[in-house]
Amino acid sequence: MRHVLVSDDAFLWELVPPSPRAHDTVYVVEEPAVRARIARHGGTAVGGNLAHQAVYRRAFRSGHEPVVVAVDPARQVAVVRAIRRVAPAAPVLVVSDVTRVLRRLPGVTTVSPRVFAERVVGPELERALTRARVDRIRAQLAPRARVLIMMQDDPDPDAIASALALRTLLGRDRGSAPIATFGTVTRPENRALIDLLRLDVRRIGPEDVARYDGAAMVDVQPSFFEERAFARVDLVVDHHPEERPVHAAVKDVRPEYGATSTILTEYLRAAEITPTARLATALLYGIKTDTQDLERGATRADLDAFAFLHAHASLGALRRIERPELSPEALDTLGRGIRDRRVVDGIVFSHLGRIGYPELVAQFADLFLQVRGARWSVVSGTVNGELHVSVRAAEPSRAAGVVVRDAFGDLGSAGGHRAMAKAVVRLADWRARVGHLTGDRILRRFRRALRAGRG
């Protein structure tokens, strides 16, 4: 649809310059020099007295084109009336603080310069800042022949999608920027996602890190790797809170965001990179899983990224990822967890015992929060010599990450967000500090930490 932008000078042309997506925009200006300048840069402009009808007869085609007016306040009413005589049905938006008279005119909407700047200029400034950050990331990693893109030990969809998005942003392939983990991908949905992306996720050991020229981390921070520390980290992009200060040449840690995939989506958009259907699907799934379909910890940025990705994603592929096959062993574990569940003071608790892969704990914690009357869901299980505890909260009065840190932080890695958190403790450390592992002792620690916060 044709758009008509009316201004005394080059203001609207500089704010909304001609582009392939806005090829049917016409600029109505008064100064001949501005009109010539717009034409030289590929825009369509008509000139003349903005308070006269003649100039608008050349600008409009149907008379229904939307109009934006940004002129001197003393001339606004005269300009709008001239437009109205030529195009009585055209919707008109006037950038103005003088609204009393303008609002009496039919079909006229006003927006203050401050609000106009917040809604139009503000997002563009944010985009410019993001582009500057992208340029810095590229400059930091450009000299590195081989950049290792690291994820956590059992990477989730947010990490997997973010890793591929970073490699896309850098314009690299699997040879110059391999995606790796010290662990394995265990959860069926995550394996299905990797199959969709045709992604090669390498399992490496700490001794392999030295073979690479640079290191970038997504959805994880150096402190996660404990003794497997990296000598140098070029980049950290994450949305989890900093448990310890992050040391990296470039870091972008935003705990207020619901997903790291949102940050990477902003990078791609700022760099004017349109994601493929596979990458858009992965990033969309990363946001969905980390925000529980935008219901947990989602921000405006997550919503904007979700809407952008939705237009580029394959919803059929997304459905296949979300409904992977469940093994008989996983069903047996679920049955055991349901059978042995306990509900105490609004806490639904279940200790699963030995499990096949860690993500089952988080998966069942999400499920058990649906139990009637549940305010907290606490699920635990042991795998590979570690105790995994996942916590979910419904409208918590105290952040889940803080409660879990108070309950288990002295034993191992513990923390998270307001409505979700986890702890990972080596079984040897638990036995040395606490004694025999039982569900009662896990629940007792959690309840004590929760009560202490209320006091």
C-alpha cells in the first residue's frame, strides 16, 4: 500500500528512508532541494506548498493511503485540512503536542513527539546498539581460525539454537566453528531438534579445548565448567544470572530475558540476516521451552523475537520436535514418580531414584506443577554419579533460584530464575557432607530454605 509522508524538510525521509520494502512511499516536502535529494537516493517525492490542495492531488492515488504529518505546529491544522479536501477518507497521523483542535477533525490521530520517539526512534536506537555489539563480536572472533562454540553438558533447545545462530552470525561452518559439549544430548526432543538442524554436536574433553584458537559460550558461563576452566574466553552470551563474575573479552549476559535465543535473534535482525526455516524453528523452540510458551519469565523482547521467528519457522517441523517418541524406560520412570509423589505444604515432591538422563527431572518437574494445589514442584533423580534437582514455582513469593541456592548451594551448582531453578550435586559430595541420599533429606533441605526466606 502507498504511504504518504508529509514534512517541512527532510525529517521523515531521514527517519524512514526509501527501501525495497517501502518502495511505494511518497514524500511530500516543501523545499525543492530536499525533493531533489530524495529523488537522487531513489525515493519518490512531490513538492509544493503543504497548505495547498494541489500538492496532495499529485501524492494520492486512491485517497485512502495512510498519511504521517510532521510539520511546524503553527501549520498543522492548515496542512491537515488541505489533505482532507483531497482525501477525506485517508487515515492521518500527526506528530504533535497540539491536539485539541486536531482531534476534532475526523480520521485524525495524534502522537506526541516524545511517544513518537519512544516507539519509532527508540527501537531503531536499540537496533543500532545491537548492531554495534554484533560488529564487536565479529571483530573479536575474526582473527581466530577455529572458534569453539561451547554449550552446557546436556544442552537444551535454547543452547542448541543459540549455538547455530551464533555460527550463522559469524558466517562460519562446522570446520571453522564447531559446536561442542563436554556431555551428551540425552532428551528426545533435543535429539529431534539436532536431527532437524542436521547439526553435528561434538562431544569433547577438557583436554581438547587447547586445540582451538578461540572460545565462545552460549546459554552457559565459564563458572559452569568448574575445574575444566578455559584459559581464555572470547565471548559469553547468556540469560542466566551470574553466579560468579563472567570474565570474557565480550560478554552479553541478560538475566531479565527469558531465553538466550532471544538475544541471538536480535543479533541476526540487527545484522539483517534472515534465518532459514530450520534456524527460525530452532530459535522459536528455544524461546518456547525456556519460557514455557511465553508464560514464564517472558519479556517484551522475547515476544518480539517470537513473533519475528514465527513468520519464518516451519510449524510442522516444530510439532515433530515437540512430540518425540518416549522410551518404555522413560514411561516407567514417570509411573514411579507419580506413584511415589508427596504433597507437603503446597510442595509436590518426587524422588525418581536412578534415571536414564538428567532432562527427565526437569520434564517431570514441569508436569508435577500442574497438580491441583501445587505452589512448588520439586523433582530429583540421580544419573552419572550426580544428584539432579529441578524446581518449578507457580507465582512464587520468593525466587526459585534463591531458594535452591540456599538449599543446595553449599554442596554443588545451584541457582536459576524466579519460577524455575536446578541444582546438581556430586553424589560423593552429598555423602561426605550430608550422609546417605534419601528423598526425605532432599525435601527437608528445600523446605528449610523456603521457610528461612519467609522468616
